[in-house]
Amino acid sequence: MQRANNFDALRLIAASAVIFGHAHPLTASPDLGLLGNSVQATAVKIFFVISGYLIYTSWDLQPNWLAYLRKRALRIFPALIVICLLTIFIAGPLLTEIPVLQYFGYRHTYFYMANAFLYPVYDLPGVFGSNQYPVAVNGSLWSLPVEFSMYLLLPVIWILQQKTRLRALFPAFTLLLCATSIWFVRVDQPQKHPVFYGTDLISLLDVAPFFFLGATARHLRLEKYLEPGFGLFLVIAFALIQPSSRIAAEVSLYLLVPYVTLALALASNKLLSQAGHFGDFSYGIYLYGFLFQQIVDALSHGRLGPWGNTLLSLPPTVALAVLSWHFVEKPMLSLKPKKSLYKENFSLMESSS
């Protein structure tokens, strides 16, 4: 794997696409879609493909639970803890529609901190109750417990494969996960979604296959088959030839998103490969985007459409993402355990994995 690649640029594009996609439901506008998925859902699945590919690489190079979990925790939790604290103690009091003393008097106000422990809590007392998409303070946080669960599951499958010496176990598990997702998400979705630790398991099933598709691509060393030009051809072909059923659409997405994502990410463009020169801001953009979009909708009294919401939300989101990187994420990442082979070959990508 070459050091010069487009991973940072693609993550920034995906994070911005999440904001643009969220701007539609947050302004009560119809969603834009691709193969039965909204823009934001597709962008999140791009994130999961990239994450699966890089996390598999990380574990495969250093299959040590303590080092692995320390790296994952240092990447996820510091910035997450900070945004939870800022939301509770700064954004909440400034935006709540109830008296501030009453806001701080509710136990539920502090329960929002459960997000830092990957237990989704979406509301704060009196905050965004009058918005077009009411109550939800930061809907983007739902994906973090899902992703962390993938971090835990991947080594388990890897170890089982090593123990059984069945090289096909990893791709077989991925195919089974894809089939399970299609059935419960697209064909026979239960009326009442099962929930575990605050997370909707149907939502988990919707994105989990993309993490393991990215991981499987790395496991099978499929990089040599990935061509950006052919990826562009696939995008055009799927745009012109819409699948006739929900199953066909989902299978198409399983082929299209991982191939195009990794083909573009692993390529090297002189301009795009410099996207991370000043830092990796994609995680911060993802964390702060939804919150600022809700703030913009509240301050504009719901008068803006998707483009207006996106354009006004992006500058403060990027500003907070830059601060988050330089004052929270980067210092914490410097505490990661180092391994010479890993550092030499994958330091560019590990900043966000």
C-alpha cells in the first residue's frame, strides 16, 4: 500500500456529504437517494468501508488486543467526550427553551453524557423542541457504538479464522452478514426494532456489511483489481440502470460502494493526497455537523432549505473540527502504542483508524 493516497480527501468528502444529506430531513425537505439510500446513509457507508479496510490493516499488522483497543479508544473517545461536555454545558444552556436553572435541575441533562460511553441519548431538556426535526440534538452519534462494535467483532472473526485455518471464514462471514442485512433491513423488517444498549439493531445491520466488505477487500488483498476509471464507469452504469427490486438495489450497493470507495481512496492524486497535510478533520466534522445544523435551523426559525442550512453550518463545523484535531485528537493520538513496521508503512492512514 502506497503512502500517498486519497483516504483523507475521501473522508472529508464523505463527512461533508453527511452534512448535506442531513440538511434535507432537518429542513423538512425530501431526501435525495441512491439505490434506496439517502445521501447521508450512503456517506456513512463509505466511512464504514474505509474504516473496515484500515482497521483490518491495523489488527493484521499488530494482532494484540491491548494495543489495538488502546488505539481505537484514543481515536474515538477523547473528541466524543469533549463534544458531549460542550453540548451539555455550553450549547444546551444557550439554546434551551426552558429556564437555565430548570435545565440544569433535570437529571436527564447529565444523562446525555452517556453518549461518551457509546449509549445513544438524543435529547436535552428544552433543546430544539421547536425545530423542523425536533428534539434530536446530535443524530450523528448513533453510528459510533455501531462502529465500535465492529472494532470488537473484527478481531474475533480474524482469530477464529486463524484457529480453524479456514481462509474463507472471513469472506464467508461477510456474505452471511450481507444476506442477514438484506433480509431484516430490506425484505422483512420487524415492526418493532430490537434495541441493545440503546442501539437499534436494524440500523446496525444496515451499515455493518460495509465495514466487513472493506475489511474483506484487505483480507483478500484485492487492491490490484481496483481501478478508479472502472469505478467511475460503475457509478454511471448504476445511475442509468436502476435495479428493479430492493434486493437488487442493495446487492448493487454492496458492489458499488466498496469498489468505488477503495479504488478512489487507494489511488494517488497530487492534489487530493495533500488533503490531510494540515490534519484529519473528518471525525470532527462528523461529530459537530448535526449539532450546528440544528442550531442553524433554530436560529433561522426553519426558513432555510437544504443548501442554506448546509452552507451556514459548514464554516462553524469545520472551525470546531480544526480545533478538535489540534487540541484534542492529535495530542491523544500521539499516545498510541507505536510499532516500527506499522509506523513506517501506515502512519498516514492510522491517524483516522
